Amino acid sequence: MRNESSSPDTGNNRSWEVPLSDDQRARQGWMGVLSMAPSARLCDLFDALPEKPGFEFLRKPESGLIMTQGRVGGTGGAFNMGEMTVTRCSVKLSDGTVGHAYQAGRDKKKARCCALLDAMLQQPERQREIMNSIIEPLKAEQAARDLARAKKVAATKVDFFTLVRGED
Amino acid sequence: MYVAVKGGERAIDNAHRLLAEDRRGKTSTPDLTVDQIREQMKLAVDRVMTEGSVYDPDLAALALKQARGDMIEAIFLVRAYRTTLARFGSSLPVETGSMKIDRRISAAFKDVPGGQILGPTFDYTHRLIDFKLAADGGDPEEAISMDDAMPQARHVLDLLAGEGLVETPEASQDQAPPGDITRTPVEFPMDRSTRLQSLARGDEGFLLALGYSTQRGYARTHPFAGEIRVGRVAVEFQPEELGFPIQIGEMEMTECNMINQFQGSKTVPPQFTRGYGIALGHGERKAMAMALVDRSLRAGELGEERTAPSQDEEFVLSHCDNVQATGFVEHLKLPHYVDFQSELNLVRKMRRQVEDGIAFAGKEAAE
């Protein structure tokens, strides 16, 4: 069973080591937050936005795969661990702003919301509003979930002690 | 040779309808939802993801439902599904050192910075059937929380690597992408990263048995579980249209670093060597078995004599894929009537020859 697709592997791309501009870093931040958001919650927040811009799809939501890589021994060279389902979508707003979404899973509705939000967040006049009403709350909720879990995990920390055997 | 048969369409359709009815079971019991399978049969879902080699808990749960709980059938369904999808590219290597940890233990070092974290484990349970779960189940008491959250923890083996007592995994020699068995036909010898991909999707039972064989003396490697960690890692991908990497989600995974005695060689002083294993989701048994087999397969590289099955790369890697294995084993139940007829004729002919031969030999002996 082989998966033939024309898109090339990015392989061991090291270009993230190139410093990013402030705009790129901000965009990287919100795209990451959006990818982690539970679909229903994100769509509710999106639907609650007062104004939605007109748009056209550059790429309708489509599901595919990304090969995930790990490192030999956890720290060494790359190897392929297995694939992951990913859904992507690209939109162009009526003012020409382009938004993209790439996220784990097969949720097309979420990918569409995220591509639209990525575009709207690049519009200077809407960025603050959407950061405040969607990105910051989602980020706080994710942090709270992680913290709650990490506190439960911390309760399972154990201190083993070794006993010295008497005979020697 | 397999000669195709025709006909039987109606019986096949009816068999599939019967299968659908049996899959559902008695309709007086509630239908199982995919959400229930994903949440409550998590470790089965994780195994289907690992050996199906696709991370998607909902997909794996659905495959399990369709397969009536048959793991290999579910894995087969996932493998078949992936062939219908285009590949968008490869992630950046996930950094397990920055994992959000659910469990992290070392059987070799007692006092590891960050601590021994048991997490949700069957270890130290008494393995007594809990009839309360059958009675009404009910929701369990909420787990205990500490005020201080679990911090990130460095890899245990990094702590010893500084002293040179444990080997450091080699970094990428070049920028070339690692070998990919889903794209390139398998060739031996295989480099370690391609071997790891093959083992990562390999059958848990097969690798468990091979790993066990190394402990029992077939290619003895004196292993210690240097570290086992389970948790979530960020998955990052660089879309061409963006030109910078973005996080596309998280993935739960299990990682095992085994450490093994090594006598040293002409060029390398005695030190501990490592075997590495992973599983998608929570799969410690798989990750540990894989780490044992990975180390065993490094026999050639480390100048060890190859004496056992677990050291034979071609044997291990050609037989660890349960979808391939089940395809070849299970095809035996498909009609082989023509095939068998020709063998039947052959055996009849051979028997005649043997009878003639005995008669002839008898005559010769008499002379």
C-alpha cells in the first residue's frame, strides 16, 4: 500500500532557525492556538463574531496526511514515526487578505473557521478584537486544561527508597 | 498459484449482511458510540493508531467498531484508508524532551531530576477483576491534584551522556529526509532510522516475543529501562505557502530508552548502548519491546556476533508487519481448488512412481 502524492516531503527542514519577523511570530502564535482549540468551542466563538467578511476559497477544506518525525533515541537524527491526519484550508477575503489553516484531524468545519480567522487576524482593524475575543480566551482555556492535568500527574510522583540487605 | 473463482455474489452479499447484524449484537443493548470507544477503550485505539501507522483517535475508534474489536482487522482498515489520502509533507521532528508528561519512570536511576512519575498505570495494581465495574460502573472519584504542577523533565539519559558512560544517539549526518518504507521499496541492510519506522508500525505481539527472547538468552543484551515517558508533544509543520513552521496539533506518544551493557571495541571504550522504542498514544509494552529489538538489531554496527532471530534484520523486519502477515496467512482460506487439484494429481503420480520404484528395487534386490 503506497501513497502516491505529488507534494514533496519537506524532510529535515531547518528554516525555522531563521529568525521570524514580529508579524510572522504573532501569526505562528495564533495558528498554534487555533490548531489546539476544541472544534465546537472554536466554531461557537467564531459564530459569535459580529461581522464576517466576504471570502472565496483558494483551497476548500481538504484532509490528508503528514508524516510525523521523531528523533532516534529522543535526541538524535530524524526518523519517520507514522502519519497523522491533517486538514487544511485556504481562503482569500474580499480585500485580498489570504488565510491558511493546517491542523491535526479531519474536521473540515474547523479548518474553514481557522483559515478565515487567520485572514481576519492579519487585518489591522480586526486583529485586536479577535485576539481578545477568541485567541486569548482559547489560549487561557488550553493553559488551564494543561495545568489541571499536570497537577493530577504531579500527585503520582513517587519516592522509591532502596533497602540495604542485612546479610552483607 | 491462485486461480480466480467466479460466482457466489448472492451468498457473499448475504454473508456481509449477517456480519453487519452480528457486529451490532443484540439490539436490546445500546449501540456503542465511537466516542465511547475512543474514551473508554483508549489503549485499543492507541494500538490501532500505532500499528495502523496513522495518528487519529476517532478514525482508529471507528475502525475498531467496524472490525468488531479485531485489532488486526481494524489496523488493516486504517492502513487501507491512508492510501486514499494525499500526503501534505513531513512534520519537524517532535521533541520528546519538551513533552507534557503524563508518566515518566526510570528503572535504572532512582533519583532523577523531575522525579519518578507513575501517571495512569496498571503497574502495582493487583490484577483482580473489579466486579463493581460490571454492577453499575459509575463515575470514579476525581483524581488527586497537587498544588505544584508536573514540570517538564529532561531525558534521563542526557544526564549520563555528559560523562560519556552512555552513548549519544548520532545526529543527522545530512539534510536528507530519513528513509520512508511507505514510499521506497524495502532493501536490506536498512539504516537505523528506517528500521525504527518499520518497527514502530510492527506487530506488538511479534516484537514482544522477540524482545522476550533477547531477555531469555537469545542475543542477550542485559537491558535496563533507562526511561519510559508518556505524554503529549507538539507537532509542527512548515507549509510551503507560509515559509515558517506552525504547530498543527498535539500527539500523545510513548517513548522508551533501554540501556544495555557494551563491552567496548577497538575504537570505543566500554559504555552503555541504547535501544529506542516508541508508540503512538500510550503503549509501553510496545515501546519497550521495540527498544529491545532495536538494540538487538544493532548487532552488526556494534560488532556483536549474530546468533539469534532478533539480530537478523531481514527476518525481523520482513515479518513484523501484521497487515502483510495476515494477508499472506489468511489468503490460504480463499478458494485454491485448481491449485489443490494439480497438487492432488502430482501426489497421485509420485505415489505411482514410488510403488513402481519399490517393485523395481525389490526385483533388483532379488537379483
